[in-house]
Amino acid sequence: MPTQELELPPYLPYFESLEHFDLGNPLVNQHVARLSAGGIGDAGYLYELTIAYLDELKSRPNNFKSARSEITTFLIWCWEIEGLQLSEVTRNDMNRFLNWCASPPTLLISNTQRAHFIESKSLAMRVPNPLWRPFVNRLPKGVDLPSALPYSRKASATKNQLAVLSAFYQFLNDEEYCDRNPAALAMRRSRFSDQRSPLDWNDGDQEIKALNPLQLAYLFRAADHLAEAEPARHERTRFLIILLFSTYARISEIAARPGYSPVMAQIRRDKNGETWGFYIPMSKNGKARTVAVSDALLAAVKRYRSHLGLSELPSPNENFPLLVRQRAAQHGREPHTLNANLGINAIRDEVDRVYREAALMLDAAGRPHDAAELRTMTVHSLRHTGISADLEKGRSLHHVMVDAGHQDIGITSRYISASFVEKYESAKHKGLD
């Protein structure tokens, strides 16, 4: 791509508008790849996580737009101004970022809101808008130049910025990208803190967004129902649900992306020939691991491969896609190629389809609250559910930690705490004797 021939803004906007979000942008992808090679080692991984986060906000356009804007500005400062990975950002760094936003360079200020990307007729693609800037200084009538009026930023804008970044960091914590939230720490300063009602506070428990046993049972039932009703489409869906639950896999570990396309040979037999594992070569921060394969997952592998017309179990060098497309994509990654793996968005759509089906079944069974909760779950909820369920069954904490790819057993230990329902059941018969 001849980027040198394009007129570009001082820094690229990272994320497309809601209408074009799913298509991505090749110029931005190349730029993120250069950042990864140039010192921001996890830029590619963090970029994928951010896309997943914004994707969850698509049903709330105003939240999506606000998050896209604030996160873009934060990434520019971290990656391109300071050379920081987001996992390294401290509260002091966050305060420096806020000071930078309060008095940004004139080069980064526009006098009106501009689209992040525009259509290039000559290139027949969307490109970064050369007039876009991360900051806007709206000018009164009769004033044409941003420099004619000092840039000012309301306290409410900073407060909103911290709220957006705090929610983003909470997502990154849930995804186990990092274990700190510098935006939340900065918000605790008096000038940004709220006078909140006691009803707004939770009980201090660390929330693990996982399915309860009833929801999980209905999820598996829904996957079976879909597979039986439409096997050509949903045998793959059924396998996907079992794979995510059984291996605690992150979506980025089973989805195709630049430089990684999972294959069947990653399900492989151990050297002793008696046990099977699922090898994940591109885990968080580039670390590899092998997850133990359960009998239930092995049975699901055999059923899925039988549906595809393959041998019962994969051979050591088999390059057949792990989650093969059913029809060739018209655009995006590997267009017009049938035997290619599913990407992140396609996997998310598949899982959401099963959540919706299971929620309808719960509604029909007279469990509307369970159905409503299930509709809020994400792909990552299956990872949480698998870990929680195995620990409740008494599986070794160390074994779960290794299979989950946790670096600290303290992270795994969070899943041991009793759920609120369990606490209620154990407390409801307390007497006054």
C-alpha cells in the first residue's frame, strides 16, 4: 500500500465508524504491525482486544462512539507519544496523560468534528481522514483558526474520559491482559469522585461473569438442538461451544488473525500415546501452552470431524482449519477462500447465536431472569465458566492455572469464591437462637 502517496493526519485514527467497523482498515493494520515490530511488543494483541471490546458496544452507538474516541486518543499517547504498553501504565502515567489532554499540541486540535476515515475514490478504499484530529476546539462564529482561542477542557469531559478508560481497563482485567486499572485509581481523586448512593456500591466481591449451572445446561442443550436441526451449519457451532468451555480458550487463541491460523493438528496426542492436548502456540503475550483434552472434548472432536468427512482424529501434520468456513467470504481476510478459519467476529456471532437460542429455551421454561442474564454473556464468559466449573468439581488449582495460561495462581484463585446464590443458600436458614 503506497501510504507515502497519501495525505495522512499526524497520527492515524485506529478504529472505523460503526457502519464500517467489521471491515477494519488495512492501513491501520500495517501501522499496528509496525508498532509491534518497533518496540510496542503487544500492540497487535492489545489492538485485537480493543476491537473485541468495541464490538461489544455496537448495540449502544453513543457508548461505542465515546469509547472509540477516548481509547484512540489514549492509544496515541501511550504507543506513539510515550512508547508505553497499556499493561505498563501507572496512576502517575494516567495523570500525565490527563495533563497532556488538558493542553494538547496545536497540531492535534481541529476546529470541528471530523470523520475518522473517508472514501478514497482513487484507491477504491477507505483511508484515514487527513483533517481528523484527536482534539476538537469548537470555535464561535467569526473565529476561523484554532490558535485564535485557547484550548479549554471541561472537568466533565475529563471525568467522562476516565470513566470510559476505567471500563476499558476493567475489560482488559477480565481478559487477564493486566491486573491494574490506572483510570479507576485516578478517578478516586477528590475532584473526579462521585457522591454515590449506598445503593450503587457492590459488596466488594470480584465479579466473575460466568454462566450458572442451569444456564450452562441450557446452553449445551441449545447447541445440540441447533446441530440436530441444521447440521450443515451448526455441527461446527456445537464443537465451538464445547471447545471454548473445555479448554478455557480466549477467542484470540482459536480465531484466525494475521500470522496465525489454527489447524486441526493442534489437537495432538502426547508422547506417551495415551493422552491428548490442545496446543495453543499464540497465547497471551506470545506464550505457548498445551491444554489437557477431556474425554467429552475428544468425543466432540470425533463427531465434528466425522461431520466434515475427516478421519476420527487429526494426524500430527494435518493443516485442515480448526473451525472451517462453510462459505467463502466476499471481503476481509482471505476473500473467496473456502478452507480458511473463522475470524473473531464470526466466532462471536456463532456463540451469540447459541446464547440467544438458550435464552429462548429458558424463557419458555419460566426462567426469564436466567434468560436475561444469559443474553449479557460474551464469548469470554465461557472461559470463566469452564474454569469455575472445574474448580467446583475439585480439579487441582495448579492444573487449572496451567491450562488457563495464568501467570499467577492468585488470578485462578478468584474463581474459587462462592457465588452469591451459594452464599444465599447457606445463609437463608440462619436463625435467631
